[in-house]
Amino acid sequence: MFPREREPGVYDVDAATPASITAHTPGYIDRPNKIIVGLQTDAPLKRAIMPFGGWRMVATSLDTYGYPVSPAPKTIFTKYRKTHNDGVFDVYPPAVKPARHSHLITGLPGASGRGRIIGDYRRVALYGVTALIAAKKLERAALDEQPSTEDVIRSREENAEQVRTIDGDYPAFGNDDDHVDAIAVTIVETFMAMIRRHPTYRNAVHTQSVLTITSNLVYGKKTGNIHDGRRAGAPFAPGANPMNGRDTHGMLASALSVAKLPYSEAQDGISLTNTVVSTGLGHTPAERITNLVGLIDAYTLASGYHLNINVLNRETLEDAMAHPENYPQLTIRLSAAPPVLPQPGFLEDEGRRGDADRRRAGAHPSLPGYVRGDRLRERGTNVWVRFVLVPGLTDAVDNVDAVAEIVARWPNVSRVEVLPFHQMGEDKWNRLAIPYPLHGVHPPDAVLLERVRDQFRARGLTVF
């Protein structure tokens, strides 16, 4: 069943029954022994639709995987039954809608229907700096209108120093400076106190988190230049991390600053993520282990909550790419998704598409797939080839034939996977306000998918 699921990405879907705890009859893994293990529906690998959060995500997902939208639930959830997302927008007070429109706050990414609101309150403080400078300039204009007495002259000088301080160098969060870190603590405590003044739905416990997922990218995209040198559109730091370049006293000082943020005021979590090369931890393996353990102990003893430390080694990564069979337990974390290093090696082949087509598909120019394939053939590395089938871009008969001819010359290819294009990633582009180059492109139908697979099979290749 799992190989069949991997081909289109979905094994089966009940497109007519909204999910609930009683929506489906029991689904058995082993009915004679009455074994039911974590099944969504009445059969293994059959997925359910969940329209109570919002109908748009259901309709988009069904269309992506080639399943028709059932008329009954569509009518119910667009005409009669209010979804969670509909309800959220109905109860927004007037002040919230412009805040969402300006991207000061946003719903939780992913249309998960959890009802949480994300706000990047760093932007409020940044705009406050601009307002503060403007106010100081007005103060100076008023002082300039007064006679130059001793007190007025002193006030003018203080005003000039204040403006320079706002625009110039300043002590930054992330260097274990109690004076600066106390400001961060005050912001967390003050904001939480403001939130607690408001009643919650069903008397839920008030919480906040300091562990942004991808919203640091979204808010950075929407924020212009600021006085500390950050340029317009640059990402903010993730989670509770200091802004890039602000922590100048090392990883321990950075961690100790974050550890001061009170978990009692941010019970959804406070996250710090650091990346370091192994040589940055010491000269010998024993020294590196000792230093890393000491850093983790110091952060924990200082009441730190959540710490990710990524220790990278370029040589290990390069050797793992060349010899993945030697690293069965190595995990590479990309975009918060931890896939195990493929066994055997993977090669995603772009065929003969040039850089222009790669850019159209939203990719960047890179070393052509056939060059990488030839190198893997020379090494004798076992390879799986993945061909992404995009209607109107990679589905032309001559293009598929050209790719198949290239792959057929590699005896080390044990399988070819034809992956149908889908639109599940379009929302990410939209949230980043980046034009999506494949908007409106539909997934390939079953006839096209089988035609392309047959073109690879005609060269004697094992195709899935």
C-alpha cells in the first residue's frame, strides 16, 4: 500500500464525509485480531476531509490530488455551515482588520483552524523609534524658539544627544547585558499583563510564545529600513534569537540573554536556535563535547527553556552526499522538516530544461542534473531519479524522451519516480508576497501521468 501511496502522494480519500470522532466506522489493520492503530477513517491510508476549519484548503487539496469535490459538503460548508475561518473574520473588531491588512498580526500559517493569532510586536517598537525621533525634533524646534538661557542651552544639548543615541550605536540584546536584557524581560511581562486583562474563549489560559516559525520572514518582508542598519525586507531573527549580528560576545552570552526571558509569561515556549561549526567548539573532539555540554548546562541552570544547537561539519556533509550508504542515521533538517538522508542516493533530474525554465518553475540555476548523474555513475552510486511532471512545462513528449535517454545511459539507476506537480506550496509564496510563477497550473491527470511513465519504461527503466 505504501508504494502505491507514494506514486500520486495520496492512496485514497473519502471526499464526501467531513471528519469527526464518529464520522467513520472502525478501520482495522488486522480485523481478526481487532487491531486498530491510529486510522483517520474506515480503511488504512484513506484520508479524511476536515472542512470545519475552512473549506478552501479542502477544495484545493482535493483538486491537487485529482479527486472531485463532492457537491454535498461544498454546499453545506459554503452556504449553510459556518467554518472556523468564517467565524474568526466575523468577530474581528474594526481595529483588528487593518492590523491584519498591514501584516502587523496574522493568523497562524497553514490554515490549520486552531484560532491562534500571531503578532510581531517587534514592529510596533520599531515604528515607535521613528515616532520618538519625530517627537524629539519637535521638542528641539520649540527649544530653538526660546531665548538661549543656561537651562535652554542644556536642554538643546541633551536633545541632540538623545537623537544621536537613538540613531547611533547602542547596547544590543544577546550579549548578557542585564540593562538591555531587562528591557526584553519588561516587554514580555508588560505585554502578557495587557493580554491577561482580556477574557478568553471558554476561560482558556492566557499564553504567548517567543518562538516564531516562519513569520519572522513574513514580517521582515513587510518592514522597511530601521535605524539599527537592518535593510528593508530582511528577515527578523527566528524565535527569541538576537537579531543577526547583534550578539557579538559569543554563543554563551547570547544564550544567557535569552534565558532571562520569563517562561511564566510565555508558556507557549521560548526558543533559541544556534548554528556552529564543530571547530568553533574546540580543537579536539573531547574539548568540543566538554564545551558544548558546559554551554547547555549553563543555559539550563539559568532557566533557559528551549535550545536548538546545530553543529555542522562540511566534510561530513560532502562525504554523506557521495556515500549515503555510510550514514543511515544522518538526518538533514531543511525548512523545519527532518528527512532522513535518502537511502540510496537521490538525484532530482531537470532533464534538458535551461535556466530560464528553471526560473519559471521557481527554482534557481544549478549544476545540470545529467552532469551530477554522470559523476554518480562514475562512482557506482545507486541512484533514484525523480522527474517532476508539470503540465505545460515538462510534459512535452520530446522533453520526456530526452530525459529518459539520459537516464537510460546510467546503469546505476535502480528506479525512476514520476512525481505529479501539485499546488500545495502556493500559499507559502503568497504569505511571502512573492509572485508564484506556476499559479493556475493544474496537476497532471492519470492519462498524462501514465503516458510519461511509459516513456521511461520503454527504455527498460523501473518506474513508479
